[in-house]
Amino acid sequence: MSSWRSLLLRIGDNCPDYGTSSDFKEHIETCFGVIRRELEHSSNEILSFLLQCAEQLPHKIPLYGTLVGLLNLENEDFVKQMVEATQANFQDALDFGNCDMIRILMRFLTVMMCSKVLQPSSLVVVFETLLSSAATTLDEEKGNPSWQARGDFYVSCILSCLPWGGSELVEQVPEEIESVMVGIEAYLSIRRHNSDTGLSFFEDDDESGRGVVEKDFLEDLWGRIQVLSSNGWKVDSVPRPHLSFEAQLVAGKSHEFGPINTPEQPEPLSEVSGVLYGKQKHDAELKYPQRIRRLNIFPASKIEDMQPIDRFIVEEYLLDVLLFLNGCRKECASFMVGLPVPFRYDYLMAETIFSQLLLLPLPPFKPIYYTLVIMDLCKALPGAFPGVVAGAVRALFEKIADLDTECQTRLILWFSHHLSNFQFIWPWEEWAFVLDLPKWAPQRVFVQEVLEREVRLSYWDKVKQSIENASALEELLPPKGSPNFIYSIEDGREKTEQHALSAELNNKVKARQTAREIISWVEESVFPNHGWDIALKVVVHTLLDIGSKSFTHLITVLERYGQVFARICPDHDKQVMLIAEVSSYWKNNAQMTAIAIDRMMGYRLISNLAIVRWVFSPANIEQFHTSDRPWEVLRNAISKTYNRISDLRNEISSLKKSAVSAEEAATKAKTELDAAESKLSLVDGEPVLGDNPARLKRLKANAEKAKEEEVSVHESLEAKEALLARALDENEALFLSLYKNFSNVLMERLPDPSRARTLRELKSIQADEMTVDLDESSVMEVDNESGRPNKSLSNGGKESSIYNVGEKEQWCLSTLGYVKAFARQYASEIWAHIEKLDADVFTENVHPLFKKAVYSGLSRPINDVSSG
């Protein structure tokens, strides 16, 4: 890398490029000296790279802004081009709804204003343009209130600039910035409060009626800016290197910023509520998502003491680093621990990362990314961060009963993976008390599922060894994952006719007989003599046993003999029984159960509807609150269905572009051919209509080939669109089946709505029914199920109450949690079929808690719950 590039990239870092100095002023002077010399030869490259650095290392924007200010003193034309390039990028970001680029470029503009590069009035015009668009969006006649998310985003961008330049704006254009602040206050007074109940980390956050309405993100940010304003705009966490060069910068020419245009307002709605409003609100929130939802893990006494605005700024820094360095985990961790702030922020850093890992409906990146970042931070700060992470885990474990269902699953997957990178070391004795809780208690289930996932990442004996300090927890380990092959003769079982059939099938496979030959054998020899049920058991157990040695063996068996399963189980009823046999064979291994069923669906041997029916079979229903096993299979099935649709949409989008190109190529070839055919040329001195015959022949061939390609692309497009239409119909059937099943099983178990209108009331049903004698509560009672004393001990030996939510109530709570999780994760697909679901499932007859869970997941206006 050339030296000027390296200096730009590493400015502000402790690195060899800047020697031993860590002073921002010296870094800027050094970098400026080199850049000034290089401008004459590489101005275009420097402009592009400098802007790229500002956009992708936004926590260094004050340094880049000051550098641009100094360059402005030397080369006004270069800086004018820089401002114009920034304006062009900003307009593109607005046009395409690139939220991160809009936010970051506004910060860059603010800092350039501080360095006298940009006129303060130009920045205010940008603020006013965005504020005007936001206000118009809320106007029912001129705008579309369902798109409030866009207006909120624009206003949050304005407010988030102020820590970087509020002081200068108030000093230089006090009346104009005051007018903007009044406009923001007016906007806040007419917008709808964003409750976000379906996106809360904790279920209790959803309950209303507590008398306190928490501020939403924009209201909270406005409050922080108000405190900052009253403190004279003093911010510890924003470097202000331009002040060191103020005497020089004041001589620079301030440039105008060209006009910007916000996107057209969405079409006004005919009505402000209802299905159309909900769909558009969902679309708006997808395009302009809230960047962070604060997860308050630690008590206030542990969180670093900082001003309200400093917390916001450090969160911005951390989120920016996570965003732009997602492909370089080591660099990411390095930048995260070296932010330009004068105070410690370990606890805040942990809360911010966990808030992203658990962010609903989806984290910005795959969870594995956050696992790696946390791991690297533990290695970068070995004396501090591991303890902070352990504290976060303990705090979340204490609240696990109230943690959102999807968040619980993510936490289990993250924690098991995290421990696998640190030799599975954890003080399990702190959590040994979970054995004294009922089998459905969330803390007990959490420990059980973490151990099960650890076994997947290692092996059973290794995980058993890791819990030797709490050896009683071995009870929660999954069974050793050996297959349950019912035709095994190794354990001295008596051989039956079915054993002989299994052995015969095994020999046929070893002899490499084809699927067709095996189908003939089953239909001619097994069906007539033993019946369909026996045939199914023999085929499933024998073929799965042949494929049980590894994942590759399983795939080979399914590819070679998948048609045998398809022939035996052609309809949903039989596919449900096929899945049951797969589950029976792998009953000791939840991972292989999920993999086998997923692969079978991938090869279209079983349908997603059959999987839904199997998940809601009585044996699985009884596990809904104590095991992730059925839910993992259901998640995989819905995910695979969704991915098929997503792939088809992507293919269709690509084919549409190809079709346009093919049409243009065909038109061009036809035009060239027509021109050649109509051209007069001389042959033997005589004028002849038509170009050179050889050229004509080539052009005709090109035109025919281009036309064939055009026809071929259109045919492919039509075929894919037909497949998509069928897939969408299947998707509608899937969600109808899923939510009908959810509704039916919940109606059987939920108490009467008069007794449980909220989740809190549902939790308290058993507690209200129990009469607890406080004098006897310290006496140890024997738990009938486990045969062990029922100690009311919690983490650290402190007394805590026994988990007093009844099994039936916990079953309802867990199932409602999954209802909401599926609605939230697949909201876009569900909204597409909402009219059908409203008519067939979400009727007045369903339980209000079920409907509330679905609506909460969809972020559907809560008043629609009562209206049916």
C-alpha cells in the first residue's frame, strides 16, 4: 500500500506509520504533509480514497474532516470536488434508501462545517429538507403516515449530527438551528409513539398497564440531545481536532452544498388503519429499520458512568465498526477496543454486542460473526472482557424466563459455541440448582439445551468431563447419540421375519441394486405378505442404518434410494408416518433427526405440510415446553420453504435483466440486418439491393441467434414465474396449516380469556391457586419426579423462590412465544397472505392471547386484536 493510503487509513491509530505518537494533532499534520505533496500527481485517487475512509471508518470522521479543512487552505478546487462528490453520494444514498450512508455522510458534512469547509447555512438547509419530508410523511393528505419509519429515520439523522457540530451551529447560525429544533419538537408532537412490543427482548416489556410508557428510540435520542444542549454542547466522546487548527482553518473558503431531493412521498392511504396500513408500515420498517434496541443487561451500578449522549455516541462507534469491518474480525476487535473516548466502556460494549446478537426480528449479520467478535475481544482484553461476558451470561440467565423465545434460542446457540472455543470451561456448579426445578422451568431447559448443543460441537464424554464440578448435571445431558436400529441383532434380540427382511434389503443395497429394483421387491414381496406398516419400518430403519455412519453416507442413501421413500409414502398421511419412523430411528440424536428430515424435504421426499402435521402430533406437543427438538425441525422446514421462494425471486430478477439485455441485443441485430439488406451495393458495376452476401449471411445468423436467446430467456422466465406462483400457493397453505394447528392446540390448553388476558396473568395462575405456608417453605421436600430434595437455592447459594409457573401455563407461554417468533421472522410472507389468514384462522373465535401473539409478531396495530 502506498504511504499516503496507509497514512489515511491508519490516522488516529497506534501504529508504525505514525511512529510512537498517539496525538491526533501530530497525526493530522503528518498525514496532511504527505497528502499535500501527492495531490499534484494523484488528486483523483486521493479524493476517492479519502471519501471512502470517511464513509467506512466513521469513528475517525473528525480527523478526516480536519484534514479536508487543511487541504482547503492549499487547494480549494480539490476540496470543492470533495464536497461535490459527497453531495452526489448523499443524493444516491437518499434515492436508494441506504440508511447507513445517509447517516454517516450527514456526520461528515457536519464535521466539514466545523472545519470551515462547508457553510453552516448549507448544512441547515440539508436538515430542513429532511425535516420537511418527515413532516409531510405524517400528513394524511399529502403523505402516508404508515411510512413514519422514514420520517423518524430522517429526524434521528439530524439529531445524531448535533454531538459532532451542535456547538458550532449554535454559535454561527443560532436562529436557523433553533428553528430546526422547534421543527423537530413539532414533529415529535404529532408522530405516533413507537411501542415495538413485538420486538422487545423481554416478554414482560410487552405488557401494558404498568402506568409507565417507556420512551421509544427517537424520543430517547431527543431527550439526550436536550441534556447535551443544556450542558453547553460539551461531549467527552467526540474528538474535536479542528480546534487545534482553528486559527488556520478560519482563513479557508467555505463551500456551498448543492441542493438535495428526498424521495417522492408514498401514495396516500384511503384509510389510516387496517390491513393496507399494516402492510405498508411493515415495508417502511424493513427499509428504514431501527438500528439498535438497547438491551439493559447490567445493573446501573456496573455500567460505566457517562453522560447520556456519550452512551449514544459510543454505541454509534461500536455499531459502525461492526458494520464496516464485518469481513475483518481481528481489525474489528482492534478498533472496538481502541475507540477515541477518554473512558472505559467494557460493559457498554458487551451490552451493545449482545443487543445486536439478539436483535429482533433478525441481527444485522449472521450470529456466528458476533460469536467471533466476542471471542476476539476476550483475547484482546483478557483481564477484563471475559469477566464482563460471564457477567452478561449470568444476568441473562437470571431473566431467562422472561427473555423472548427467539432470543433464548440465539443465546443457547451462541453460548454453547462460545464455550466450545474456551475448552467448555464454565462454573456449572453455580447452576446445579436447576435440577431442583421442574423439568419445564426455563432455566433448567436452558442448561439442558446448552449441553445438547455442546455435544454437537464436541462429543459426549468431553462435555460430561466439563461438568465434573457439578456431576449431577449429567442428568441433563442428551443420550449418547447412537441410532435406535430396531433390527439390530448385536444385543442378542430374537430374530423375526422383519429382521430377515431388513437383512435382505441390506444385501440388495450392498449388491448395488437400483431404486427401481428395490421398489419392485417391496411391492411384490413385502407389501402383500407383511403390509404397508412393516414395509415402511423395514425400509426406513434399514436404509437409515446404512446411511448412519456420516452425513455423506446419509446423502448417498437418499440420492440413490430416495425414490423408494417417495413410492412408499406418496401422500401427506404416509409422509407423517415416514417422519415418525425417522424420528424413532434417531430418537437419541436430535441433530441427526433434524438433518435427516431436512434433507428429505430438500429431495422433496416429504412436504412441509407433512412436517407441520408431525410437529403437532401428540408426542411432540408434549415436548413444546421442555425441548427444542420439534421446534428445530419446524424452523428448518419453514426456513427451507422461505429460501426456495427467495431463490426463485432472485432468479426471476436476474432473468428479467437478462430478458431486457436479450431484447436489446435482438433488436440491435435485427436493425443491423435490416440496414444491410436495404443497402445498395455495386456488384460487377451494377447496383444491387443488399450488402456483401458473406456479411449478410453473418448478420442473419447473428439475428437468428439473438432471437433464439431472447425466446429462450422469456421461456425460462415464464417457467420460473410459474414455479414462484406455485411456491407462493404452497407457502399460503403452509402458514394456514401452521397457524390453524397453533390455534387448535392453544385453545385446548389456554385458560378462559377472563382468567388470562395477559402473559403476566397467565404466569400467575398457579401462584394464585397455591397456598404457600411460609413457615414450611424452608423445609426440604422431595421432588416426586427426580427423587431429590427440592432446595430453593439459586446462583451463589442465595435463596430464591421455586419456579412457580405450572406446567400447563409454561407450555402455553412457550408455545405462544413460538407463535410470535414465527410471525415476526416471516412477517413479509405472512402479510402477503393476511386476508386469507384473517378469514380462516384469526377470527373472533380464537383465543385473544393467541391472536395477540401473532399481531405482536407482525407489529400489527394492537386495536386490530379486538376488532377481529
